[in-house]
Amino acid sequence: MAQIALGIAFLGAALAAFMAGIGSAVGIGIAGRSATGVLSEKPERYGQLFLQVVLPGTQGFYGFVIAFFAMGRIRAFGDGLDLVNALAIFSACLPIAFAGMLSAIHQGKTCAAGILMTAKRPEMAVKAGVLYAAMVEVYAVLGFLISLLILLQIQVPTTA
């Protein structure tokens, strides 16, 4: 039973990293395709477009950090990890896994639209391109915070 509990807990950590990372890769790909199209005609816009291309990558970092914290909790339990705590760790990883994946993809789409707008109206790069994308980022941050707060609430038994 201890091996099953360990597997469940590690699955949560893996999902946090993989799902948020996949979302970031897809989001960056979406924004990157738009940017390369614009840059082929207007290479001087590179600096304005760079932030909009990399913004969806932050969710992958959030997922990595939560996976790191989850593995720390797993290690803290040592051989004493039971099914209830394993499920708690697994569940704690789900908010950033799903919020990270979905928000990164939608942020990539928002950034792509901002990139196309920047091609025609460069003065709007920050106002509409980055700020609208940052609004999507809020939900990734909320998923990260909920995952982190849940992980920090899981009580690790102390050895006396």
C-alpha cells in the first residue's frame, strides 16, 4: 500500500509539471507563429514582440515549482506516507496542473492577437498586447497559490 501511496503522490507532482509545461509549450508555439509572421515583414518589432511570445511560458515554471514543493512533502513523509496524505498531495497539484495548462494556451492565443495588433499599431503593444495577456496570467497565479497553500497545509508527522 505504501508504494501505491507514493505513486499517487508522485503522479500529482508529475501532472503539475507536465500539464503546465505542455500548456506553456503550446501557448509559446501559438504566439511564436504569429511573431515569426510579423517579424518576416517587420524585423524591427522584435523587442516589442518578445515579451508577448515568452509570457505563456510562466505557467510551466509555476507547475515546476509546485512539483518541487510536492516532492519535498513526499520526502518529508519518508516511509510514513499513507494513502490519505498521498491523495492530499495529488489533489494539491491539480489546480496548477489544469489552470496552468489551460491559461497558458489561452494566453498564447491572446498574445498572438496582441502580436498581430502590434504589427499594425506598435503603440498598442503594451496597452493591449501585454496587459490583456497578463489578465489571463492571473488565473495561473491563482492556481499556483491554491496548490501552494494546500501543500503547505499538509501536516508532516514529526519524529520524536
